[in-house]
Amino acid sequence: MTQILVSALSASMIRWLTDSLGLSGLVNILLMCVFYLTAIYLEWRFLRRPFRMLIQVMPGRWGILTLIPCVFCGYLILVSAWPGSYLENEAQRAYLYAAVIPLIIVYIAVFKSLLGQYHIQMERQSATLLTMQISALKEKLQEVKEVEEGIRIQRHDLRHQLQTVTGLLAQGDRDAALAFLDAAQKRLDEQKVIRWCCPPVLDAVFTSYFNQAKNQGISVEAKLSLPDVLPVDEGELAIVLANALENAIHANLALPQDQRKIRCKMVGTPGVMLEISNPCTGNISFDSNGLPMAQREGHGLGVQSICAFCRKNGAVCQFDLTDGWFRLRLVL
């Protein structure tokens, strides 16, 4: 509707200009072509991306906004044709082109309002990200503290353990000494800190969600190879991982205990490549863009967040359901 409004307004101006200067119809057509091509380029260059960005944040209620260009179109048609042609009435032309000023003001106000809502949404997402990072890091810190406490106790008991082993060897009971040392080694291994990757925020996210999965009886297979520095913002990538792993955990909860599983593969060089898969027995519908459709109201926000990350960073993501396994693949 905005394109129609701009076209109608520009066509009237060019027609009035060519008639006033006595130019031919061919010149009128050439001017129209130059203007339309320029307008299309400017819209594609400056307006297409922000409008697509806004429509993802606010997928509804755009019908009300179409009233703005519709009302202005109606006004232009009325003023240009009544009581006569605007080409023959100077007052009509003044009323016609005076509408450009409020039109620009209204569009600027609406667009600023939409951008304000977009920034609010981004701030909420950033706050959610920060909360998630803090929570995951707190869990990781608590785990480290527990391991350190266990190691401190083991060190305290080491003197007594060595005395016990010495006594068993002195008595010639070699098997008992080896069994005692093996049991002590297992206790130390249980206290070992598991570090999934080098980037601390991602490590905290993996630790948090893998522990959640194991607590729900979900087995985890993870093959991760990430460098210290990633070619993308670590916090934004953490949101993607959190959403994907959370969806995988929820999908597993609908399965019997012996079928629950999550597979996670990820590398960070030369580019970020991620694949997270989980078994799925239900039917999943995909939209025209290949994105899984939410089964219930309020679901699907994780997929939207992943797609927003891909659009911002030029990544490619793919969702598919093959042989009973649902997979998310992401390449950056």
C-alpha cells in the first residue's frame, strides 16, 4: 500500500510537471521509469531489511497500519479528481501536495515507534541471555566448588590411605593393596571437573543442559571441538545452544526412558558447524521456509530465536525429521 501511495503521488507530480513544461508523452514515460527504478532501489537498499526485521518481532497487527496509506490514497484520489482535475485547479494541487508533509511525519512517527518496540524486545532478549549466563555460570561455579571440596578431603585422607597401602604391602597382600588403590582412583575420577569446551559461557551452557538431560534419564553423546576464540559473539551463540538443547530435552520427555537420547556435534574452525539431534516419534509439520511449526500456543519461540541469530550473522540453519530423528544443523 505504501508503494501504491508513493507511485500515485509521484505519477501526479510528474504528470503536472510534464504538462506545465509542455513535454511530450515519451518524456513523461521516461521520467516515470527513472523515478520508479530509483524508488525500488532505495526501498530495497534502505527499507527492506529493517521492515523484515520488524515483522519478525511483531508478526501481527500489520493490518491496522495499512489504514495509513489507504487513507492517504483515498485523500489523493478525492482531491485530484474533485471538483475537477488537479491539473486545472491550483488550489487542488496545493491541497494535494500539502498532504506530503503530514504523510512523512506520520511515517516517521510510526517507524520510530516500531523501532522502539524492536529495541525493547532486544533488551528483553539481552536480559534473558544475561540471566541464563549468570545461572549457568553459578551452576558451573557450584560444581567446581563441590569438586574442590572433594579433592581437599581426598588430600586430607591421602596420608591415611598411604599408611593403609603400606600396611597391606608389608603383610604381603598385594591384591588387597591394588584393590584399595583402584577404589581410591575411582573416587578421584568421580570428583573430576568435566569441561566440555574452552569458551567459558558455552562450557557453562553445555554443563547446565547436559546435567539437566542426565537428571531426566536422557543419555548424551557430545563431540565438541571449539577454539578459545569464536568467529561469532559467544553470548548469542549460547542462546542458540540453550534453545536447541532445551527443545531436545522437552522432546525426549515424551519418549520412554530407554529411548531418550541427545547427540551433539560441534566444531569451531574454520567455521562454526553445529548438529543437535534427538529421537522423535510424533509428527512434525514444517512451514514453507522449512521451519518446524509450533504444536501448542506459546511454543516455537526457540526456533524464532535461532532463525534471528542466523539472519543477523549470515548463518544457515536446517531442520529435518529423518528416520525418527529430529535434527538441527547450523553452519556459520
